Amino acid sequence: MNERLKSIVDLEKYPIYDLNSPTIKNLIKRCKEELDKFSCSTIPNFILPKSLKIMNSELEKQLDEVYMSKESINPYLYAEDNQNLPKEHPKRTFMNRYNGLFKFRIVFPKILK
């Protein structure tokens, strides 16, 4: 097992190194069910608290490098209104979305060298 992974992920609670373990099989099953039902799944406390603190600290140091995006999109991530569809069609329902993105070169500088 990778020692670095042990310092990031709670491998006692989520032994992802053993895909045949009942714990992981149940987790995979639950995640698939949630994805089918909600299009989203979460794994509580997957990342160790100390790792989250380190990640947050690293990100905070580079906040000035974040590209902020604010746009209006529909559930299908389209920003343009298709007026050929009925007004009540989901593709004509829009919501505001606000994202902050790091440029690839900021997050993975060694890959680009």
C-alpha cells in the first residue's frame, strides 16, 4: 500500500486498496445507487482532516491565481436559451453558477516542466 495515500485518505474507514473488501463493495454499491438517483454521491470523511487543512492552506496561498466564473446555465450546463422549446422545458430553466478554477499550470507545475 502507498504510504503517501495513507497520509491523505482514511484507509481504515475506506480500504480502497482492497476492492474485494465488503466495505468497499458496499461503498461502490451505495455510490452507484446515489449517482443513479441523484447524479451525485459523497463519501463522508474520505480525506483525513489533517490533509484537508494542508490542502486548504496550499489553496489559500494561491487565491490570487483563481479564475472566477459567474454565469447563468440550465441543468444541462448550457448557457444559451433555446427558444424553439416550450417555456417549461428544463433546457429553458436557468440558474446562476459561480465557480473558482485554478489553472492547470498552478495545480500541477511539475507536469508542465
